[in-house]
Amino acid sequence: MKKLLLFTMLILALTNLVALGTPGLQFTLIDDDSAYEVSKGTADATHIEIPATHESLPVTRIAEWGFFAFDTMTSITIPNSVKSIGNYAFAYCTDLTSINIPDSVTSIDSNPFLSCYNLETITVSAGNTIFKSEENCLIRISDNTLISGTKNSIIPNSVESIGDESFFGCIGLTSIDIPDSVTSIGAYAFSECFGLTSVTIGRGVTSIGTNAFAGCNELIYIVIPKEVIRIETHAFIFCEELTIYAEIESKPDGWEDGWNSKDGIFTLPVLWNTVLTQSGTLGLALTLIDGGTAYEVSKGMATATHVEIPNSHNNLPITQIAEWGFLQYSEMTSITIGNNVTRIENSAFADCTGLTYMNIPNNVTHIGGWVFDYCTNLTSVIIPNSVITIGGNIGNYLDNLTIYAEVASQPSGWAVDWNNNDYPVVWSFVFNAPAPLNLSAVYEFDVIALSWEEPAIGSSGTFSHYRVYRNGIRIADEVNGLNFTDTDFEIWEEYEYYVTAVYSAPFMESEPSNIAKVKYDNVLPVMLSEFRAVSIENGVRIYWTAETEASMTGYRVKRAEMENVTIGVYISALIDARNNPTTERYYHIDREVVNGREYFYWLETIENDGTKEVFGPVSVVYTSDGDEVPITTTTMSSAYPNPMNLGTVANFDISVKANEIAELRIYNVRGQVVRSYENLPAGHQTVLWDGRDFNGREVSSGIYFYKLTSPTSHSVKRMVLVK
């Protein structure tokens, strides 16, 4: 019996369950029994607290695979005693949303957050001299290697290499721009990022590791810069929809066999000597010609209905439209050809059934044969007097086509059968399409307002309407007045606008008006979309989501035991705002709570100029086991304030029963949804509405209905919004 007791005591001395911190954590003696490493054990809390000591010894390490697949943990507090984090310590913790690495951590093994696909924020305490965090990236300072990223990561210019497995399984990541500072992309770096649709590789990258993008099956195209001298095998395996555009002429010796393997048997398509446009219409393919002194253009990955061919790329002119270049591009209805294009090759626009007109610019000197074959909806083509040669029949099955030629008669360089189908030709056509005058652009409230003057008289066609372009992309096709309001834009971005005039009989579009530049920066200091409080095992967790922040100092949390903010007390120090234009999430844990009591919380926002605003309250009944009082019915309280003034925020207190997901929709009197909040989880929560629609625009005054639906209940209530 004594031997059994001694054996039991020995096991408990080596591997103990937690006495401090979150119950159930497991501790194992390390470093000659002078410290402990910690792992999950039997813990099942949503928030994990790792204690600094256990049985009078420091907790210095998080075990290798220590919290593997702990899929109910949403957050964790790591104490300053922890010095190292083992291989894959938090791998597949799929509900983990945020992590802070304390000053004390000096060693982190292979990506500790492998496949933590809901991880949103990674921060490192400011005093840590080994690691740092920037833009939700965990970075080793000594060599500027990115160790781990999240679905919200933006790779900063300080990063020099992207480490092995750094984004592995980050399925929420949709796009990534790799800056020029990065020289290498590690093995499996973006493997199984199933949501990744856009990758830009910077010109500093020279090597791409094995399986770097394996399984990114939503990735349609990628451009490999000419600076890349090494690609390891299977770099893009199982990217089944991928087309690779390579800037170099052929495979270098440093690119391993199987580098472009599709599935271990077949290979992915590669277009050599080709890049994709980043100006004009995005995704057009450009291939070097004439000894590398110019580009020819083709459809590439473009999907726009109106195509803009830019004048140049990387300081080289775009001089040629490729043979069969836009074959069967049925989505394209119109195209603007750049001023450096001199040649349109054979069948360039064959079977472009959506194309309705073509105004060939006066820099074009050659048009190939069958260039408009089967463009069945084409009604007009204007051929300038700069065209010296036409290679053959302009096209078949163009039953509605009229050709307008600036020359008086057929030049000798035009093939005898250029108009083999005898389409009607208007010779000596004079192209005169005056442009709009004196365009101006200013921001007013939450819109950018454009205005201009009518073009000069004397056009060779009949005026029809105006078109509006932003940064070279058409954003409005048929504007009938002398003004336009742009509401679909990003704050803090600078835009260039121009307007053209469109004429009919024949169809003509003028040169651009003058360019008007504007930058919209009239943004509210903070826009909250969520403010909630939930009971956890050792306190109440208060968290909130800021959709935008600008000129913010930070936040403080108030608490009271009655729904009266005037008796509330501050329970947090100032929580610094991050001042990002993208979504940011924050939380604070209140540990000074008593089991069974109800608490009310308010969030105070503080701007840089000292202005304060209070949101809330939200309430929760604290239970020491981390469980709230069970919700038996999904319900919604009346919105407050009601009536609501523009510039304030409406609060919707919602309770969702266990095992349900609810949705809140806000409707105008016409029954149109102006805003929705989906996937509201079980529990108590407050949804905040700022009186804006999906596009961030203020809605008009009037009556609005808000409807909460779940699998077992629904309720509809009314509110009034006034200016």
C-alpha cells in the first residue's frame, strides 16, 4: 500500500493538474525539475489563464503541441514567466482569435499557430527584444523573419523572409501582397490557404519553397517576377485553377523539376515572358516583344465589361494587340485602346459577341484580317486615316455593322477583300467628339460630388450621354446630367476622375475631360459594430469591434450593478486605440465580480482632442463556473434610443438561446434591407447600428423596421430615425 501511495505521489510531482490559473491545465517538470512546462490537460474553458508559478516553481515553457486542437479556446493569457513556446503549441486551435506574446518569451519554435484559421490579432509586448508584432504578423527581430500570420495580416516592409508554415491553413486569408523587402518564401508558407484568391510577389523575392502555395485552390493566377531564381518542387501543387505568368522567357536551372506540378501527374499552365497589368483594366496579359522593348496585350485574367488598355507598363510601351488576343471575351462590351498601340493582329477580337462598337485610335497603323469575326452585335467601327494596312476580310456575320472611314477611298495597303461582305462604308468621315469642360470634384459629407460643363458644339454625331471614370476605370456608363455623386470609395484613398461625352450615329466617345483629384478623409473617429459582455470562468469578458478608427486615443470600460451610467466606475485603464481603417477587436476581463450578480458595462471612447462618447450598457449575470443563466428563448429588446438621431448609435440588446444562430436585419419602409448583422451566436449581446447602409452611407430620415430571426423565433419592431 505504501509503495502504491509513493508511486502516486511521484506521478503527481512530475505531472500535476493546475491549482492556480485555469482548472485542468497539466504541468510537467523540466530543466532538472527546476521549472514546469504547461499543456492543455483536461481544461475546457474558453479563456485560458496560465499561472506564473506552480507548486512554487516557475512555469517557463508552453509544451510542444501543448494545446493542439483545443477548439473551444478563444483567448489565452501567457504570464511573464514563460520563456519559450514549443513546436505547434497552439496548432489547430480553430476558435482562438487573439494572442499576446509577453516580454519574457525568447524562443518560439515552428509556427505555434498552425491552422488557427480564426486568429485575427497577434501582438507582442513592447519590452520584448527578440520578437515583435507588426500588422498582425509575428516577426523574429534578429533576421526579420515572419514566423506566423493571421487572416488579417498585412506583411510590413520590415520583413525579409516569410518563414516555413507561417500562414499554413489560414483559410480566412483572401489576399496578400508580399513587399519588395522579402527575399524568400518558406516551405508550406501559404499551404492550404483555401480562401486565398490574390497574391502579389514583390521584386525582392528570389526563392519560393516547396509546397509554398500548395492547396490554394481558389488562386486563379500568379505572376512570378524575373528576380525569382529558385522555386522548389510542388510549390503550387493542388492549385487546380491556377495559371502562372512568368516574366522570364523559359525555366531557369534553379527552378526544380515539378515546380509547377498540378497534382503530381499533370502540370499547371505557364505563360512565359508575360506579366499582368496593374493599371487600366486589371488582369490583362502583357508579353514582351521586339527584343524586350515593348509589350503586346491580350485578355489574360481580365473580366471587366469595359476594357482599358493602358499606354505603358514598367516604362515600356504597349504597342500591339495579340493575334486571337481577346478571343471569345463575351463579357466585354466596349474597349478603349491605349495611345501607343500601332498594330491590331489577326482575329484579335474574334467572337467578342458583347462588343457593340469600336473606335480605333489614330495611332493604329495596321489591322489584321478577321479582326471582328463573329462579333455579331457590332454596329459601328471608326477607322482613322492613320491605318495604312488591313490584312484581310474584316470579319463575318456582322449583319448590323456600318464602317466609318476617315479616308476618302480605299488605300492601296488595304487588302482587296478587306470588306469581303460589303458592309456599308461612310468614306471621308470626320471624327469630332468634343469633351466635357471644367470638371471639378469635392467631397461633401459622405460622398464625392463631381460637376462639369457641356462640351463645345460642332460634333460629328448626336450627343447621347456622359461617362465617368475613376483612376482610369469606368464607374458610370450613362449619366444624363452635368453632375455625378460617387458613394462607393475607400476612405483615405486619393482618386483621379475624368468624364467623357458619348455620341451616337456613329457611336463615338470623346477624349477625357480635365482630371480632377480628390481625397476623402471626412471620417468618423470610431464606428463600432459590436459591444458584448460574457461570463467566463474567472470573470466577465467585455469585448468590442471597431469597424473604423481615426484620431482615437483609446477606450475605458465602466461597470455598475444598476442600469445607471452615472454611478458606474471605471474598471480598466486606458486601452490604446490602434487607429486602423480596417476592423479591430478589443477586450477587457473584469475579475472583480461576485457569483450570481448582474453587472452592467459601458464603453467610453476618447478622441485625440479629448471628446468622449459612451456606448452601452450591456449586461451579464456572472456565474463562477463560466456559464451564464441559461437563455430559453431567443429575444430582442426594443432599440434605444428611439427616435434615433443621425450621428448617434442605436443599440439592439439580443439574447440567443443555446445551439442557435440569429440574424438581425434593418429594413426601410419599402421593404429593402439597408443593413444586416448575420451569425449572431448564442448568448447575450448588443448590436450597434450607426444609421448607415451596407456602403457606409447615411440613410434618410423615416421609419425603419428591425427583424430578428432564428430557427425557433422571430420578432419585428419599429424605430424612427430623424436628422
